[in-house]
Amino acid sequence: MGMKEKDLEGLVLNLLDRSPSIQNKIRRICSASQEASTSYPAETAMSDSKAGFFEKRKIASLEAEIERLKRQLGQSQDECQQAVLEMREYKSSSVKLQLQCGNLESENKKLSDDKVRLKNELKKATEELDACTKRLDDLEREYQKTRETEQALSASLAKANENVQKLKERFSNPVSLLGRYRTLSTTIRTGLSDVICDKDEILFITSCSTSDHLKAIWTYTKRLAGSNGDTNSIEVLKDIFDYFFEIFNSSLREPMYVRDGVEVGYSFDDDKYDRCTGSATSGKITQVVLRGYKSVNTGAVICRSFVRV
């Protein structure tokens, strides 16, 4: 119960207490007035005018007091009624406020529960955020390592591509020669099967690993050209010999052989050159069919140039 409600109840009780007291006063005054008027008959009043005058004044005073007390009683009753109305209104308001207070307490409890729940959720979210942040840092480090690895691999790949390109350029000639060699007749490839291996590019290149192989290829090509064999086949074998000759010399610390420097227009020398079928016995060289070679160190001729005169 609030302070105002207690004050209103106190006021009502006070007014109720005052009301009987005022009524008793009125009754006493009325009784006294009646006694005064009956104690003195009219004849006695007429004979004793002075005593009557005072009695009348006393009666008038009592009547005035009665009127005052009646007004006071009426005012007290009005105040009491007003206080009762206010108390009822306050009680109604108090009930509403108590209901509101209960609702607010329930809402406050709910908010407190929500606050605890949200606090727990915030703690959990903070922990998850910390974990995600740590994971993000780890991923960034992994990404950086991956980038570095990718850059290293890209550099290695670029280098490898460069090497592959160089190898392609370096092996483009033997690959091409092998392809051309495989187009030759079975008879030619069989005749050179102990010298040239055409299973793959590596074995093909290793066919020029010895000086005997070089001489065998040169000799077979000269015999094919001397018998007026297929011109295209002769050119393929000449190109193969030229490539093998260069590779053989390059594989040594110092070149072992050097090609003959004969040219078209040179005078034919039977001691230096071999002439092909249909050539004149003397005169100028009109075609170098197959260029010979000799030893660098001794100058000894390994194979004499095959020419047309």
C-alpha cells in the first residue's frame, strides 16, 4: 500500500471520528437550548427581563454554534465523501499500477533472461569470431605460402618450357631427319640397320656415336649415288650424314674430322677425288655429289669426295 493511500484512509477515519463528536456536540447544544427555553416560563421571562436577555443571547449563541457545527459536519461529510472517492480512485489506479508493475516485473525478468542468453550468445560468438580470425590468419599464411609456391612453380615451369623449347629446337633437326629416314625404302633401311636405329629419336642420334658408323653411312650413300639410285633418298642420306658428322665432332673435346673443301669449278684430280659414272676422265668438277672428309690431326683422307666431271 502506497503512502498516499494510507494518508487517505487516515483522513477518512479522522473525518468519521470527528462526525460523531460534532453530532454529539450538536445534540448537547440542542438539549441545553431546550432546557433553557423550558426552565423559564414566559411570565417569568417578562418579569425578569434582564435574565431573559442573557438567556436569549445564550440560546442565540448556542444556535449559532449549532449552525457552525452543522456546516462543519456537512463540510466534514463532503470531505469524507471526496476522500472516499479519491481513495477508491486511487485503489483502482493502484490495482492497475500493481498489474503494470507485475507486467513490468515479468518483462524485466524476461529481459534479464534475454540479457543472460544474449551475453552467452555474445561470448560464444566472440569465441567463434576469435576462432575464425585465427583460421583466417592461418589461411592467409597458407595462401601466402601457396602464392610463393605458385610463383616458384611458375618460374620453374617457365624455365622448363624454355628448356623444352630449346630441346625442341635442338632436336627438331634429328626428329625431322628421323621422319624423313622412315620414308625411305625398306631396302635402304635394311641395308643400314646395323648402323642406324630408327626406333626412336634418342637411338637415332646415338647411331652417330662411332667413326665406323659415319664411314658406313658415307660409303652406303656413295654406292647408292654411284648406281644412280633415287635422288630423294640420296639427299636424305646426305643430310643424315652431315648431321651425324657434326654431332660426332661436337661430342669430342676436339673435332676429329674435317670435311673436304672441294667446290664446283675445281680441276679434277684423280689422286684426290672419285668421279661418278658418266663423268669425263679430266676437266672441271661440275657437281660435288658427296663431300669427303679427313683426319684433323694427321690429314689422312678417310673418304674421298665423290664428284661429277
